[in-house]
Amino acid sequence: MKNIVTKTLILGIGIGLVFSFLLSLQVQAAPKDVEKKININTASLAELQKLPRIGEKVAQRIIDYRKEHGKFKKIEEIMKVKGIGEKTFKNLKAFITVEEKSKKLMAHS
């Protein structure tokens, strides 16, 4: 009986380690998909789909929201789009911007 418990415990730890390793690989891979921040005010459907957890339908909703309400003033406003809540926003915020390139250049001058 002791032997079965020990084997089960070792197997459980092994599975946990493998799962943790695979999860860390997935997290490390996400930033590589998005090399630079995507401007959610100007991005195309294809560009928006490069963002984590954004598929074709949500990307289209972002574009539709822009057309109806105008440009996003801050990245947090993307949570007004159906399908993007706080959890999704936390995954997105490192990869999105609303700033124009010229504004960044002027700020650094």
C-alpha cells in the first residue's frame, strides 16, 4: 500500500512539473508573436489577431467600435469592446498602444 501511494505521489509531481514547463514555454512564446506594440486605433484585422486571445470576431468588434466611437484615448478603453474583460486586458496591455509614432518622437525630443 505504501508503495502505491509513493508511486502515485511521484507520478503526480512529474505531471505537475511537465505541465508547469509547458505553461512557461507558452508564456515565453507570447511576446515573440507581437514584436512591437500594436496601435489599436490603426491596426488592421490581421494585426489585431496577432494579439493574445484575440480572434477574428473580437478583432472585428474592435474595428467596429473604433468606427462607431472614434479613437481609443487610452488602452483601458478596449475593455468596452464586447469579449474583452479585465482578464483578457491583462494579457493584452503589454502588447497594445494608442500612441502615434510622432507623439513618441516628440516626447523624446
